[in-house]
Amino acid sequence: MRRALLSLSFAAAVGFAQLDPTGPAAAFLTITPDARTAALGGCGVALDSLEANTYYNPADITSGSPMAATWTHARWFVDVDASIDHFGVAYRPNGRLGFAANVQYLQLGLIDVRGERGELIGVYRMYDVAPSVTAAYRLWPALSAGLTAKGIYSLVYPAWAFPSGNGRDGLTFACDVGFQYRPLEALTLGLAVANLGPDLRYDSSDGGFLPRVARPGFAVRPPIPGPISATLAGEVSRNLYPAVSNPYPWHLGTGLELGVVHLAFVRFGYRYGNSLKGLTWGVGLEQRGIRIDVGVDSNIYEQALPHRSVRFQLSWHL
């Protein structure tokens, strides 16, 4: 009987794929994809300067420079070859309209498949991927709305890896909808609902619902004279999937970003939830439209499978 020898990697992947034994499928969609908001406790729904990142709120892309791009990479587990990548591009033809494309990708390492005598039969990589497109429009000077459509594909193992010939992969789609409202120059309010779509099914009877979530939040930028800038962000998220798998649906986050002449940034945050609790932090540098950010939220995860969770992000805007 064929078997995968890298049982540790397989166990880590399956453990991550489900938040609990009856948890949602495609749980990689719950991972904070970029360094800046990871450092701010995962608070991004009301930030209006995320350039090409539409993960938190598709309405965000009505703000910013005419063109932007971003890429984030994080090594996920300490002892397993697993990583997360996020890439996004955005185009704003005018002050009211914005378009973006994003890809979120999680890979959980290579797995050897061997026969009963130990001979190598093949190698495959377990992964999840979600490409998306976004459009947003500024309805009024202070109010923007956006919509994201995404495809979601998950591969646990291919059909050739087991004698039954039945693979374990699934494909579905979902959408996100979001709003941002700026009643004051120093205040932005945000609301987004994410991952609204049909369940992810691996076959006719096996699969799970998507990690649907609602996120209201705020961002305050107090007017500070001199070269110092500050942004205080807060967010409350509410899981929207079935109650039997959702005993602790609420999550809270807050973060503070301090900047010096829009060149150097330091960030601190805190995330609180059932299984995600702890401090976050990060730093950033920006010069001539190029920004490098580092975000660390390793402390919020349970230590049964130690996470490295240090994100490195490179962004550009015109």
C-alpha cells in the first residue's frame, strides 16, 4: 500500500487545513497576508493606504497612487518546508475608480510517496491558492465600495498517490464586499464581509464551508505637528460559519504605527481570540515609492506546531 513518508509534513498540513476537526475548509484564507497589517494586530479593514492589497477591504483600492504592486513572503512552520506568498497589483485610472488583481498561495512542502518496499513512486506538493480580481468605486467623496471575486483551489493529495485512485482536491469560488467611509480627515471607518461562496468540496460527500467573516474597524490619524505621523487602528471580526464549528466567533485586534518623515515606520499590535492571542510588531522603510516592511506575529499562534511567521514585504507605487 502506498504511503507518504513525510508524515510530519502531512500532519502539519492537515492540522493547518482545519482550524479544528469540524472547522472550515480553505483556512489559509484566514492568514494575514502582508507584513504591515500583521504587525498591526491584523487590523486592515479601515486602512486606506494598502496600495494593491485587497485582502481586508476591496474598497481600499480607490485610494492611493495610480499604479502599485506588492509582494509578501513568509516561511510558515519552523521545521517544515512551508511558506505563504501574496502578490497584488492595482491600477487607478482616476480618483473614483480602482482595479486590482491578487493571488494568495500557501504551500506545505514536498511529500515523497513510496511503495510497500520503500521504492520512490513520486513526489507531490500540497498547496492552496486563491487568485482574485477587484473593482472599487468612490460613490461619494467620503464613501467607497468594492467587490472582489476569487477562485479557490486546494490540493491535499493527487489521485496517483493512493491505490484507490481518488485524489483529494477541491475547487470553489467566493466574493468579498467592502465599504470605507471617511467622515473626517483624521478618521476612516471600514466594513467588509469576506469569503461568501459555496462550500469547498473534495468529492460528493467530503469537504467544508469557507471561513466566512465580517470585519468592522477604524483607523485614526491624529494631526501631529512636525515630522512624526501616527495611525491607530482597531478591528473586530466575527466568524460567520456554522455555530457547531464556531464556539468562539469573535476576534479583536488593535495596532499603532509611528512614522518619521514618511521614511521609517515602527508598528506594534495585539490580537485576541480563542486560539490567536499575543503581541505583534514590525518595521518599515520607504524611499522614492519603494517600501520594505517586516511584520512578526509568531506570538499569537499556539505552539503545538511552532510558527516562524515573519513576513517580508516589498511594495512599489508610482
